Amino acid sequence: MTESVNSDDLNQRANEKAARRKEARDRMMADKTQEKGLIIVHTGKGKGKSTAAFGMVLRCIGHGMKVGVVQFIKGKWDTGERTVLERFPDQIEIKALGEGFTWETQDRARDIAFARAGWEEGKRMIADESFDFVLLDEINIALRYDYLPIDEVLDFLKAKRPGLHVCLTGRNAKEELIAIADLVTEMEMVKHPFRDGVKAQAGVEF
Amino acid sequence: MTESVNSDDLNQRANEKAARRKEARDRMMADKTQEKGLIIVHTGKGKGKSTAAFGMVLRCIGHGMKVGVVQFIKGKWDTGERTVLERFPDQIEIKALGEGFTWETQDRARDIAFARAGWEEGKRMIADESFDFVLLDEINIALRYDYLPIDEVLDFLKAKRPGLHVCLTGRNAKEELIAIADLVTEMEMVKHPFRDGVKAQAGVEF
């Protein structure tokens, strides 16, 4: 430790401040007693939307919960998370639909059919009482291009079982979806290595 | 399908637009050829900073990479992700340090000692060539309170092996850290269910 002779004073003041902070936080948390299934949205242009969703899937699996995943877009990239999650076949069901439709495909009619097929899988999982958490990965892209009618999705989500968590990811989340969601995080890109010529890499990007 | 009689036209226009978009993207990606270990920062007040980091850990495990994790703050919460990740003992080493120091503890001298112990573990992992990815979870809190000297951390990160990824999480990331990072995402809170009296729940929060 290279602290000055005043470190006892400094520690004393810091500890008093921490005590006040803890008191305020305990007060804030005291009325947080409700449990309910959440509608969770990850949006924004930054990285981490799907990654954080799969981080929640990982936690759910660790807690013995059952998880359903529909991947609306995935393209040709192999995904490391699937390799691990598929080792828990009793706790997870993953449906990967088609190829990435925003960048790689140029067939709108086919994209609409894929989006519809994905949503039908999602509806089945949401209705199936064995699931605790359903991830609709990149569904926001399908909603943004009106490949799926937003009203149909909202109506179905609003009628879900109270205990079920549903997470919807993808940039450009519709305002109507944000309005009915419980937990919304926007991932903002501050700095991205693509700008410097670095390609997508295992572990980080896929 | 309930589309109008003009859907052929609509699809045609959409497909042409998609073709132009794909062309622009292919051009953009053509010069992204470099592979390098990244310094990744997840910051901001929103959720998903650690969750997305653990999502990357999950991917790395799936790709056969070896991962080191130092949890600078964790408090008393059991974490679902550990339950799953500890099933891959050859690929992951997790060091959890102390109790949550920002909210729960009120002993600055002890917090500094814990932060130092965590950083020593992190340095060991960063120097150990068997690791491909090192996560310093919530280290930004320790840096923010000057429990660790920022210059020491920056100097060590700048000298890391070129192939190693290091991810640093926590709100209030220091500007100096952002300056040397390759990939920085800010998680912004748009909506949070604590506001409505909902408590932290398994799978979502821990």
C-alpha cells in the first residue's frame, strides 16, 4: 500500500459514505417484492444484444429452468453458444430459422415465410407451460421490415403466462414493443474494431 | 399471406434494395481481414454488461477456447452461469473475490485489499499463455473508486499478448480505459422493472 498518512481518515469518510449508500439502497429495495415474468428487449446499434440474451439463457439453465430459443437470423456463422447449450438437451430447445435475411438474402417473399415460421415456433414455446424463458433472437429485424405484423406479436405477448420471461432482441425495436416491455436496454456502440480492419472473431462475435 | 395484388412489385423493389445493401456490406467487410486479441469494455448504467460478457465466455467455451474470469464484485447472490460453466473445468477458471463492495460493505481498506487480490489473479491469467479470453468482471468499479491504480492496469493491458482477448465490465469505465480499448459498448437503461416493485429474479438478474 502506498497510501498517505491520512489513509485512516480517508477510510473513515469512505466508510461513512458507504453506510449511507447502503441504507438508501436497502430502503429502495425493500418494496421490490414482486415476482413476475418479464418482457425484455435488447436493442440499439451496439454489440451485446444477443450475447446478453444468451448470457441470461446460460443463467436460466444454471437455475434448472427450461428455455426456448428461436433464432430469426443467423446466417452461416457457427455459434459457439449452441455447442455448449446443446449439452443440456432437457433444458433447452433451439430453433434456427433460415439464413440471415437482412444482409445475405435478397428474396423478400422467402424472408417473410421464414419470419412467419419462426414466429409460429415462438408462439408454440410461449404457450407451452414447460418453458420458463423464451428468447426471440433478432425478431426486431423481422418486425422492423413488417415481415411480421407487430399487432399480432404484441397481442400474443400481452396474453402470455404471468410467470414466463420473453426476451426479444435486435436493433430498431418498435416503439409499440418498448411500450409494453418491462425491461429495455439499449446497447450503444462507442467503439468498434471493424473500423480498424479487424474481422469478426470466434468468441467475441460468434 | 394477406398481401395485396402489388406484392410482386413490392418484393421486386425490396429485393433490389437488399442487393444494393449486400453489395455495400460485402465491400465494407472485404478489408476486415485482421485477427487480433481485443480489449473489450462493457459500461453504462443499463443491464447486460456482465451478462453479455458471460455470453462471450459461453461462446469461447463452445469454440474450445480457455477462459479466465475474475469477479471483482459479486455479493451473496448465487450465479446461474457458474453452475453451467463449472461443468467445463478444463476450459474455465473462475476466481470470485469477496463480497459486493459498492453496496454491501463499508470497509474501504478491506475493499482495496480485495481489489488488489483480484487484479493479481487477473494479471496471472493475462500472463498465462494457456488463456484465450480473460474477463475482469466489474473491475471498473474498483478503478472508479481508485482501489486500483488505473495506470498500472493500463500498462499491463497494453503489454498483453496480441492474441488474447480481455473484457472489462462495470459502469463508469474510465476515459483512459476507453481510449485504449478496441470494442466499447455502453448499455443504456431505457426501462427497468425495479421501478414497478419487481424484485431481482433467477435467470434475469442472477
